[in-house]
Amino acid sequence: MSIWSDLGIVYALLGAAVAVFLAGAGSAIGVGIAGQAASGVVTEDPSKFAKVLIMQLLPGTQGIYGLLVGFITLSKIGLLGGGAADISVTTGLLILAACMPIGIVGLISGKYQGKTSAAAIGIIAKKPDQFGKAMLFPAMVETYAILALLISILSVTAISI
Amino acid sequence: MSEQYTYAVARIRALEVSLFSNSAVDQLIACADYSQCIQFLQERGWGDSDTPADAEAILTREEEKIWEVVRELSVDMDKFDVLSYPKLFHNLKAAIKEVCTEEENRHIFYEDVSIPGKVMLDVVREKDFGKLPHNMQAAAEEAYETLLHTRDGQLCDVIIDRAALEAVYEAGRQAEDDIIRDYAESTVGVADIKIAVRSQKTAKSLEFMKRAMAECASINVDQLAKAALSGMDAIREYLSGTAYAEGAEALADSPSAFERWCDNRIIQTISPQKYNAFTIGPVIAYVIARQNEIKTVRIILSGKLNDLQDDSIRERVREMYV
């Protein structure tokens, strides 16, 4: 077996890594930004802890989506079962491409959802009774992470090995 | 990095809840007398448990609280230069007068600035103006020499006040943040208008006005000074063609309406910061809003102490930030 034919599984694994790494990084950035804002509010008013904690967690979903796509990919290529499938370079690249949407969109949406959450935490600080409306703004950003997740899952499962 | 103020802004948002709204100010005015006002303030958390029930003690403590909060936010204190210059230049003015008149007065210095009273006094006594910040040196020397040779206290004030305005404007010009630029522009513009109005009332010369006014983009100092020479109507006419048109209307109403407008104009300048989540803007706006709040409470309390009618107190009350 030549080195070129071995690259198939490498590309496929790279796909799983991209999904987990980029989407996870997006969530880490987002949760970090929202956490700073949440800390600011709790410093002055600890009674708002529960509400701001929910806001902080919203950007955390991208990381979970990335993990999900990573799992599906690993089980698809047989790495989870212990026996790696024999994957061609083309199939490996297809799996890498299938993992891209949740990786890239997860990174960008995670960061921006964090910023929106931080701004929405400002609403909770001043008008805690408007929690429902405040939560909708960061939730809007979530839509695009879900769309990317959908395409990544559909693509990974559609690739035949 | 745009996220560096996230914590600070969120904390300020939480603190804004306790700022006095216009209705809280109305409640304070509605208090029957001075002692009831003090009680109202204490119930709203003003002062500390060990602060005496005295207006000055409470207001001083509140002023201290502003800077305690700001220091806890770990933001770059240089950003607040634009707010501290008036106090810093006041210290210079007080030190020069104390040295030149060889009198000792108590409580004339601000201590919560980069050069507190004692240090400023040493600098002026030794005439070592090189120790002062760059933008104070020339004015300090000129004001000192002027007061020493002419004994004209007003001229000394004019020199230092103008230098303070120029320092504020320069800090604004060099600032990256819009709020500092806008605040500096409004502060200098409003100060120039105040100078013009007061000079008109006291029949000052064109030369005096030009010496007192600082250049800024929103006001043409030449035209404003000439308008002030012609009379109050000319000032109003000039202002109606500038960004300060509302000031012209306030001038027509009454002197206290004009003073009120001067402060309201600054609050209007900072108002957009209520909707900003990631810059230093809301922190600076909070400091200005708190200072405005304390000033308003001081006006109400002194009105109550002097048995002023509620309506005439209300006329002097400033617009609130929240």
C-alpha cells in the first residue's frame, strides 16, 4: 500500500478534528466573552446569577455540535469500533469537506453569539423581567450553527465507504 | 481588542439601575424638607452606614464611590484624563494663589487626582514647573508670573482655565474613542458659550474673551466673541446657526435655564452610550452621569436648605442619564 492511499483515513480524521477543534474554539471564545459580562453583572447583583448563566451557556452549543459531527465521522470511518475502514483519498477528502460547515460556522457563530449574549446580559442587568426577549437575540445566531450542523451530518452520513 | 471592556460594561449596566431617574429626582424634590431629603438619599443607599447624616459628607462619599468602582474595573485610567483635567488645573490654580498670596486655606485642593494639593504646592513654591505634565507647564508659569506681577486673580484664572480647556480638547483629539472626542468637543464648546454669555453680562473686552476661549471645531471663537460684544441677541443668533441651537432658546428663557442646558448638553452627548456593549464609552458615561447626579442632588439639597420653592428648584434640576 503506497503512502498516498493511506492518506484517505488521515483526511477523514482531519475532518473530525476540524469539526471538534474549530466549533469548540468558537464556543470557548463565545462562552468566555459572555462569562466576562455575566461576572460583571453578578459582581453587582448576585441574584441574577441563574439568568446570566443561561445566557453564558448559549454559545456553548457549537462545541457540542462539533463533537456530534466528530463522533459520527469517527464511527463512520470505523475508528470508534477499533477497526479503521479502508478509505480512499477521495472519500477521505469528501469527509473532510463534509466536516467543514460545522467547523467554520461553529467558530464564527460561537464568537458572535458570545458577543450577542454579552450585550443581552446588559438587558438582564437593567430589565430582568425582559429575560425572554433578551434570550432571543443570541438564539438567532444559533440558527446558522444548526443549519451548518444539519449539512455536515447529512453529508457525512451520505458518503458511502 | 473589542472584548476588553465586556466585564466593565456589564458591571456598569448593573450599576446604572441604581442611578437616579427623572422620577426619582422628582421624588427627592417632593420631600418636605432637607432632613427628609437626607433620609431619602440614605434609603437609596447613598453614603455608608458610618457616614454622618450631612449633605456634604454623603455627596463626598458618593464621589469617592465612583472612582472606587472605576478602579476595580481594571480599565486604563488614562482614558479618564479628560474628566480629571478640570480638577487637576483647579489644584494648580489654588496652589498658585496660595503661594502668591502667602495665605493658607484648608480644603481647597482635590486629593483624588494625579497631582494632589501638597505636591502641587511644592512644585509652585519651588517654581519647578518642569515637573508638571507637558500641557500645564507654560500656563502654570504664565499664570504664576501674571499673578505675582499684576495681582490680577481673574487673569490668572483665565490663563489656567483656558489651558484646562485646551488640555481637555487635546485629550479628546488624540482619543481613539468617540465618546471622549464628543465629550471634549461639547465641553469646550459649552465652556466657550458660557464665557461669551458671562462676558457679555459683565461687559468684557474682545481681547479678554479671545484670551479666555479655547478653539474647537463646533464654535468659531472669533464670531462668538464678536457676537458677545454686540449683545445677548447676537449670541443667540450666532448659536442658532451652530450645533448648540437649543442653547440659544435656553438663553432666551432664563440664566438658570441656560446653566441647566449647558449640563444637559453633556448628558445628551453621552446618552448613546446606553446602547453600547463593548467599548470604554459606557464607563466614561457612567462617571459623567454619576457626577451629574451628585451635582443635581446638591442643587436640590441647597434649594431645600434655603427654602426655595419646588418649582424654582425644578427649573435648576439637570436631565438624568437613565
